[in-house]
Amino acid sequence: MLVNGKWTSDWQPVQKADEKGRFVRQVSSFRNWITPDGSAGPTGEGGFPAEAGRYRLYVAYICPWASRALMARALKGLEDIIPVTVVNPSLSDQGWRFGGYEGADFDPLFGADHLHELYTRADPDFTGRATVPVLWDMKRNVMVNNESADILRMFDTAFEGIAPSDLRLYPEELAGRIDALNPRIYDQLNNGVYKAGFATTQAAHDEAVEGVFAMLDELEDTLEGPYLFGDRLTETDIRLFVTLIRFDAAYHGLFKTNRRQIADYPKLTALMERVLALPGVRDTVNMDHITRGYYSIKALNPTGIRPTGPAHVAALLG
């Protein structure tokens, strides 16, 4: 990780744990917003107006947080407005790196070898992990935002004047319900699988696994329409999808969340397949990168050998 702008040690999946061995995720540091007129958003400073070709999105296909942003970009028709750079799926001793694998890009802006070099460009004294996604302003050469939840919402509305869309991922009339469910899905499921996989005690792992399957069971039991809030796709479906699509291929085995598979949940499987079929979404899912990336985590899989299945996921993705 970076300490005061200097790379200090090999990348490790767990940089912080609490007193009971629970995995603690780093809080995002760059929280500016792109807005239609460049005014300040809910956090950070202003000066980032929506403009075609001004911003670049750095992502890893392995990462569910980055995939949220990729999905919003596709669903809102922003592909020609916001270019994307994809990092290598295998985590190196210096974290995310560029190039060197099919489907991974070299850094087109600075010729950087590793993503952490962008972080020190943004803040020469940065301390922490270099995470994806990263939204970069190519005009000012600054990092706008590295929080996927923020990026998802700004993609929903900021570029409406350039790329109008009938889809609203965070509709006002559902805002209360979305804001109530999002943190629960995040804590128990999205981040819950990581808390299970990166737990350093049996008790912490067991606690996380209970939360994961309690949430999956609840969602399966309460799901009544095509999406979580009836017949309207929202950002909450995107948040759920990115974990569902990775679950059977990665989390079930590597993170030891193997009580059941998503294939055992008919309603959630149908929702996952329904979202996957939406225009542009399939292109945001690269299972080769996903399995290559997760099974490259040396602390969990020192041999680097990855599974060839599951067959039902491979069949789904064609």
C-alpha cells in the first residue's frame, strides 16, 4: 500500500481487521462529483461539469464495485462519452497493474505501470490502497472520484444534457426504499462475502457467512417482480447483480461461502439473468478476468490454480 505517497509493502488482501478478526474495508478518499453545470455535488468541491470525452473511467472486470460503474455507463448510453481503461485482473505485489493480459489495457494517459501511480499523481502524499473504480478528469489531470456508489449516481443524472435517457436508476419516488435496502445488501452481501473470505478468525468468518445467506434468503423470499422494486430496474439491482454473477464462480469456493449457490435460488437466478440480458450489460462481465483475478490472491490461493467451472455460469455467459 501507499504511505505518504511511497509504495511500502507487497499488496495484501487484508490491511486492516478489527479486534475480532473481521475484515475492515478502506473508505474512499476522492469524493468530487461531475454535475451538469459543474456545481459541487453532495461531497467534495465543484468544477467538474459534464463534458463528452473529458473523463476516463479506470476499472477491473474482477471488481464488483468497478462493475457497478461500468454497468451504469452502459445502461445510460455513456460508452462514447466516457472512455474506459481496464487493468490486469491479477493482483501484483503492487496492486492493480496495466497491460500484460488479454483484455487489459495499458495506461493511455501517463504510461503508468500500476494504478497506484495515478493516486500519487492525484495526491503526492496519499496513504492507503489504490482501488478501482477511478474516475479521472483528463482536462485538469485530477482524480474526480473513487467511490463506486457516487460514480453510479453521477452517471445516472450528470450527463442527461448530452446523452438523454428514459432510464432512471435512482428515481425520486423509490429513493427512500433504495436508501433503506442498499446499506443492508452492502453490509451483509456485497461486502459480506469479502468479510467471509478475508476473515482472520473462525468466529468472524461464521458471522459473515450467516449474514450472506440471511440476506440471500430474505431477497429470495421477498422478491415478487422482475426486479427488487417491482418492474423498475434501479441501482439496487445493479448492486445486487455484481455479487450474484460472481458468487458461484468465485465466492462460493475461494471465500468459503459454500452453504448454497445462487443456482439454488430460482428467483435471484432469474433476476441475475434478466439484468445480464439488458443492453450492454453482458459486455461488462468478463468471467475469465473474474476467475483469474480472484484466484490470483496469493493469501487465499497460493498455487494460483483456478477452477474450470461452474458449468452453469459458463453456459449462461455463452
